[in-house]
Amino acid sequence: MPSKDDSKDKQYMQARKHTGEAQSNVADQEEANVGLALMIVDVINDIDFPDNDHMVKSAKPMAERIKVLKDKCQKLGVPVIYCNDNFGKWKSDIGKIYDHVTNDDTPGKPIAQLLKPGKDDYFMLKPKHSAFYGSALDHLLTYLQVKSLIIVGMAGNVCILFTANDAYMRDYATFVPRDCISSSSPEEHDAALLLMEKVLRTNTSPSTELDLEKIVKVHTEQNGNAKKRKQQEEDSSEQHGEDMGADKQKSARTGRTGKGGCRDPKGNCD
């Protein structure tokens, strides 16, 4: 079996493959340069539906691990994005959804209370399974210069899987910590993880094995190198423009155009 160091090196290289030049027109904010985001999917959820036994049982320990992961991300300046189902109600907002889950005695109440979005977290509602479908997530990730995503929440075999698939289609490096998702059943949980690993090239290492510092460092270095290259290109272009301008001024002073100093632009001179 590969060692823990090998696993972390693999994460490092996976993040490295997905780094690139930062998008323009990005706000000057602390988390806008780390290249990584934590997406928390459908945790403000009443979990009140038939055959919910396994999900209710596994959701509480999942939420506790997500809370630890979220705290680590925030300390590193990694933006946290909540993507939550709107339960088919287009007029719903996060306040109403949170109140519904926590004010009533729903199975999802302790999870929502533990993972209540903070004032510095991003939050968006999604109408379907994937967090990308029908939402502003694409624009937000571009705004934050994100290249890699850690996707957690529920259900692992539905919304997490759909979101990871759409992230893969958009060339994001994806991490789905197996201990930070909850699925409809153990069998569907394992099947979803296997599919994400084999087809979507998702890293499903437990959250305790994620080397967040190293992943952030990769993106920070790559963003810095990209900015340096861009500045060098701009400086070179500016210098080239100055050289061209100097040549034109020299030609104007000598009155020479065309070949060999001849004034005929076609060079038809004796």
C-alpha cells in the first residue's frame, strides 16, 4: 500500500495539474489567491424522507468532521461555499430554509445547527442535484480564482456525485473526503466513491489525510509565477512598442522609406 507521504505527494501533483493563470477582474480579497475552495452541499437539510435511516445515522459524525475541515480551511484563507437545495421553492432563501430545518424537530436539525453558515461564508441555492446547474457557481469560482475543489455533504451518491461530475467536466481538481459525505446506504456510498475515483479522478482520501497547507502552497506559487510571467510579457510588449516608436521617429527624421534609403515606397530608384 502507498505510504501517507506518497498519498500527499499525489494530492500535491493533482492540485499542480489544475493550476493556471489567474482570471482577471477579481476582487482584492485575502481568499482570492489560494486556488482552493471548500464546497458544502445540502447540509441545511431536514433529511425528512422515506428510508432515511442510514443517512440520519451517518450525517452527525459526517457533520462533525466537516466542521473540523471547515475550521482548517478558514484558518488558511480558503473560501467556504454552501450550495443548498431550495426544496423546489424558488422564493426560498437561506434564512427560511435554516429556520425550517432548525425550528421544527427535523432529523437534520443537529447537522444544520453544527454547520450553520457564518457571515464570511458564501451561500447559493441550487434547483437540481448538481451545484453547478442553474446557479451562479461558475461565476463565483472564477471570481475567487479557484482551480481545485473539496466537495463535502450529502447525499454522496446523488448531489455530491453530480457536482463532482460537473466539476470534472470543467477541469477542476476534485477532492471528496470519504469521511465527509453521507449517502443513502453503505452500498450506494461505496459505489459512488468508486465511480468518482475511477472515472472522475477524484481524490477520496479521508479528511485527516488532506494536506491543505501543501495544496494551498501549490496554487499560491503557481498564481505568483503566472502573474510574474504576465508582467514580463507586458514589459516586453511595452519595450517592443518603444523600440518601434524610436525606429519610426528615426525614419521620419531621415526622410527614408522603402529599400536602401530610396524615397519611392516600391524601391524603384536608379
